[in-house]
Amino acid sequence: MRSPDLGFESGADLGVIRCLEHGYPTPLARWHCHNEYELHLITATSGTAFVGDWVGEFSAGHLVLCGPGLPHNWISMDCPAGGVACRDRVVLFPHDLVAAPSQTMPELDEARRLLDLASYGIEFFGLADVMSQGWLRIKASRGLERLALLYELLAQLSRCEDYRLLNRSRYAPDERSEHFQRIATSITHEPGQALSAEDYANECRMDLRQFLRLFKKHVGQGFHSYVNQARLAAACRLLATTGLYVQSVCYAVGFNNLSNFNRRFLEAKGVTPSDYRKQHR
């Protein structure tokens, strides 16, 4: 179960269809994958999207359906210093919600074919308003009504002719992919405890060059860039939510030099850590 503190719905009465809404920056905005289908709408900002091996630009209205196990991430490049309250609206649902009943219900053939393509990642054009309204209706519903509204939304997507497949091939994660995902997740959650690339390479029983190459392949971003981004994101959260001194924030997220921390923060955010805290508040 995912934490409601990050924008996920809570409560056991909601069933397996979950709605998510979150701003940016957030711990959820990272290279990751999961076992559910994810219908993902960007509502604000623009930047670079990563879906499987596809890299491209996005802006408000970007709508993508990702299949289970397909890694993805959206990085906003024009986010204001104080962040945005709502950047993403997402509906998550499991494979068996359509796959199992479609074996005996031909009415679900359209939806099943749509979900088969989702392993590539599907970008839809011209359906941002449909998704936005669908998300609001699903969010406000419960029980059988929620299921019916999701099926209605999938029916509208399956009839869309203006779309493209993003990943070059059907994505099938392997054991190495899962291992590097675990490393990336641990860095995201505790960047101050992140090991050096050399230490991770030794842990994986690889030479350094092989580790760096495979990390980029399976995580979608270079190791040092990923660690730096995770540390800056953690610094933003601490600056916005705690009263820690800037120097304490610097060391807490894994930087060992205050000047380097200030320089990297200014390059990434356009403001100093102190000014970021003032603007956020």
C-alpha cells in the first residue's frame, strides 16, 4: 500500500482502482515502475519525459498509459522555485481488472487490446479534458460506479485514433532491472546514505564502467546525475518543511561541502537554498 501522505487515496473501502494527485517536486517523481497500469496526465509545467527507452518533451495535457513493469519519469524544467501544487493526475488499476473477465466477456475485447499495447507506453493526443473529467468522476465515486467509470474511460481511449507507441519494443523487465530499481529507490528515499559508485559496483560484483553503463540502461539516467537530483529533491523538502540550518540540510542529504551544495542548488533551482525557503514559505 502506498502512503496517503504522497497523494494516494487511503481507505480499504476503495478497492483496487486508485486515484493519485500530486505536485512537483515530490518523491514520486523519479524513475520507477510498478505492477499496476498507470494512466498519467500532466496538468502543469513542461519538461522531459522518460518512458521505457523513449525520451521526449512534455507539457500540460500530456497523457500516457504505462503498462505493468514499464519504467517512467517526468522531470519538469520550468517549475517555479516554490513548486506547483498539482502537476500529475493518475489512475492506477491492476491487470486482472480487465484481463480476467475479458476471457469470458467479449465486450472487453477493446479494452484488452488497449492494455496489450500499454506495455509499449501509449501517448494519446486530444484527450486531456476527457482524462481530467474522468479522473474527477472516478475520484468522487465508489464501488460498482467506480468500476463502470473506469471502463467508460478505457472505452474512450480504445476508440482514440490519434496516438503513438513510445517504447521501441514490448517492455519485459529482467532481474537486473529490478536490482537497479532497488538501488535507485534506496537512493531516492535516503540520498544522504547513498554509497559511492565504486561501492555499489563492488556490491554488484561488477567493475565500475559496467556498473555505470547498466545503471544508466536500467534507471534511465546516469548514476552521478541521479544521486545529485535525489539529494537536491531531498534538500528542497527539508528546506520547505523543517527549520534546519542550510548547512545541516547540506550534510543531511549527502553533500560534504557547503559551497558545492549552494552552487549545485543555484544551478538546478535558480535560487539559493535560503531564498528557496523564503519563497516557498
